[in-house]
Amino acid sequence: MFRACTELGIRSVAIYSEQDKMQIHRQKADEAYLVGQGLDPVAAYLDIPGIIKVAKTNHIDAIHPGYGFLSERSDFAAACTNAGIKFIGPKSEVMARMGDKVAARRSAIEAGLPVIPGTDHALSSPREAYNFCQENGTPVMLKAAFGGGGRGMRVVKRLEDVEEQFARAQSEAIKAFGNGEIFIERFVGNPRHIEVQIMADSAGNTIHLYERDCSVQRRHQKVVEIAPAPVLDDQLRKKILRDAVHLCQHVGYENAGTVEFLVDPSTGEHFFMEVNARLQVEHTVTEEVTNVDLVQTQIKVADGQTLPELGMNQQDIKTNGYAIQCRLTTEDPAKNFQPDTGRIEVFRSGEGMGIRLDSASAFAGAIVSPHYDSLLCKVIARANTLESTAAKLSRSLKEFRIRGVKTNIPFLINVLSHPEFLNSSVDTHFIDDNPQLFDLKPSQNRAQKLLNYLGNVLVNGAQTPIVTNVAPAEVAIVPPETPAGADPPVGLREVLVKDGPEAFAKAVRNRQCKTLLTDTTFRDAHQSLLATRVRTHDLLKISPFVSHKFSNLYSMGKFEFSTLSKAERERPKADRAKRL
């Protein structure tokens, strides 16, 4: 979003929660403001009044909602409009109709689209879901009426599981979207997940930018996306594209959106599933094969430009080759994709011709937070054939070096090399049906191990006999001499301790030398890079000399007592302070 604004010459503003204050998206924007102060990490980004206040205070003209949180909340779109701020997306009334999956389902029926049998209203209780299962059988799918991203979805295979799965789906929906309404529909076994990218303007022009195959999923969360959908019957493709455009025209849709379908491979039938009234995470693959910048188009359409004015006519939209996107996440596939958090120690990406990286927090030193989605980076490859695209993407993933947190890279490499994936015969149960995908090749991490070893040897010397018969290093620090039994000269610290802050400030002002120096030798020697680190007990040997010869310094940067050796920690605190 920020890159698109920069290219269009538009000044951009970012918002961030307290937990996201160090994220790089703040640097990509021209301005950045804190939202949700005092709220929990998720609630901060759901604080509609707070966000609108920030926008009004800073004279914001338009708001792009991004992928999640408030991106499909009609009340947020309405709040923007009421505040005189352009919402970059559908109108609030259309979003309310499409964002509510129950209402979207009714709209699809009105427009003549095939739908999966299910309820045409939100369920009031688990009992209502139980009654539906009794009448129609199992398995069924419980789905959050609002939101997307696979959240708030549960498959029920047995009647006795209805109540538990209903509670889980509802709880997840409330937490993710602020709305716990649930509906139910028949579960379609082993389908393909096909979605159509839509763009519409305020003049009623609606076009599609072809389809994506998002069948590679885990727990209804997309893992790998492909554009266009491979091995899709041309007649079926035309029907799906036609239905998607027709539905959006029927409801008066505006801006970018995605119409999602399930395809039964055994019968060739397609069923309307839902509409995501926002830009999708996987929009990148559509951009790569159509050469259309969807974010810039969103902004221009919101500004009142029509699709014909932008040169976007249906007959001119073509696809070229294939694009595949992998969602690189900080999850451990060996532990059931348990999210991993912490500091990224090393980050080196795989690049080259045909590779695109979309990320905002993937860099050495970044902190992976436990509060938000585990998505670290989107890796996209484009080539002329599906096989060459998969090979290019696999090569890129193998070049990645990420240390400090676990990632799903070994798992993704297995997916991309699997025969079923390369033959385009995958469905939404592909991961569940292929446990060999979890035969992961562990990272050898040779470079990091070597650096740690070299750093340890350089600092501490060789600790074990080696083939060269070189003896362990003996580092003998000979400190300079100091006056025996004499106290160090009085410095500014003694003035502060004895006479207090006011006397200290006065002494600083009255010094003849107006340049005051802070020495950071101790701090840097102790806390710098591994190869230059100096041991605590060596620093202590020279501290008396420093006390005597550098009493004229303004201050010194030093290490924390928590890092001292056991022997030094046992010294009286006053004595330690005096020595330092």
C-alpha cells in the first residue's frame, strides 16, 4: 500500500499498535501514529473511533483497510464515509451484504448462482445446528458469517461434536472479527478451491482478472496459491468467471473483491462459497500473470476514475504464464505448525529472475510477535509453465537463511516437489492426505555454527586439543599500575552522590571545558559483536586504572551487574560501584 502511494505521488500515513511500534511499515509511510493505546494487541486495530480520530486529526483523505481486522467491517466503512473520509473498498451497504456470508449466500441465490445446501440465516444456538445435522446428515461446515482467512470455520463429522465445534467457531469468530454469528452448510468433500479476482468502478463497469487456485490449505488457511488455475476445463472456467461478474453486478459492487467457489472434481459442478469484500493476501499472483497493479487500481477507482479510463477493458485482460505464491510463516511444521516467536538473528532471502518478495517484518533483528498472524513473507514466482514456476519458487526457498525462529520452508519445498502438486491434481485435503509432506529435512545451519565456534575460540581460546597440537590460549591481562591504597580523584559522580542533582548540574555548568565526554569502552567491549567481546573479569582488572585516570569524564557507559561473574557478584555492592 505504501509503495503504491509513493509511486503515485501520494503522501501516506500508517497506524500501529503499541506491540507493532518497531515494525518496518512505519518507516515505509510518510507519517505514523499510535492507535489503541492501553488496549490489547488485537483490539487496538479494531478501535474504530480511535482510528477515525487519528484520521480526522491528521487530515486524512482516504483509508485503505488492508487484508484483515477491519477490512470487511461495514461499520468501519460507514464510519469513514460519515467522517468525510473515502473508504478504499466497496460501499458500506454492499460490504454489509457481502461481508455477511449468510446475506451473500441469499444474494447469490437471487443472482441464480449454484450454492451449497445450508441455512439462509445465522444460527441462534448450537441446538439449531444440531437439528440441521439431524435433518440433513453429517459432515457439515460451521462458518463465521463475517470475516475470512479460514478463521471461525469448523467441520462437524458427528452429531455429538456439534456443540463443542459451534462454541469453538463462535469464539474464534468473535476474537478475529468482533462478531460471533455462525451459519451452517453441507460439507463438500475433496473439492478444489477456485476464486475470481473482481474489479468494479462507480460507473457500473465490472471485470474479472481471471481466477486463482487456492486448494493447498491447512485448517482452511491457504498455504500455496496459483494463477491461473491449472487443468481447469475451459467451459467450467467461463461459467465461474461469468457467475462472479454477474453476482458483483447484481449487488452493485465497487472496487476490488474476490468471489470464491468450490469445484467438485468428480462431477465438474461449481458452488458459490463466499465473497471477500477486500483485497486478498494472494492478489500478488493475479498481478504477476495479468500485469495489473491491483492496489494502485483500487486507489484510482476510489478517486473516481473508471476502468475504461484506466485502459482496463475485459477483452484486454489476458494472462501470461503461471504464478505461484507461498506463505512463508514462522511456524514449526514438525510440531503441528506451532507458531514460533522471538528475534530473527539471520535473514537472507532467495531472489533472482521471476521472484517477488512481499514482506514488512522480515529482516535481521526483527521481533516476531505472538500477538498477530505468523505470516513472515510472501514469496511469489512467475514463469511460462507450472513446472518451471514451481522449480523457480523451490530454488528461491532453498536459498533462504532464517535463524532465530522456526519457519515452514522445509514443508513448502516438499509441497512444491510433490507429484500431485506438479500434476495439478490437488484438492483442499491434499495436505491431510499426504503425511509424507512432513518428512522434513532439518536445516544444517553450518554457517551460524561455524561463526559461534570461531567467536568462542577468539574470545576464550581453544578449550580442547585439536589436530595442530596448539595449546589452549592463555590471555594474560597486565593492567597499568595505579597508586597503591589511594582513592580515585573526585569526579562528577561523587558530586552527584554527595551533594545531589542540583549541585551536579551546577558543577557541569561551571566547568571550564564546555565539551563533556562519555566513554563507552566498557559497554562496547562487553556487549558488541561476538568476535570483539571482552570478558568481565578482564575488564575488572583495568577498572582501577580507569577510575584514577579518567575521573574528568562526564560519564561512562558500562555493563550491567547481571553479567558479572559469580565472584564479582559476591563483592559488596558499594565496593563494586566504587571499582566501576
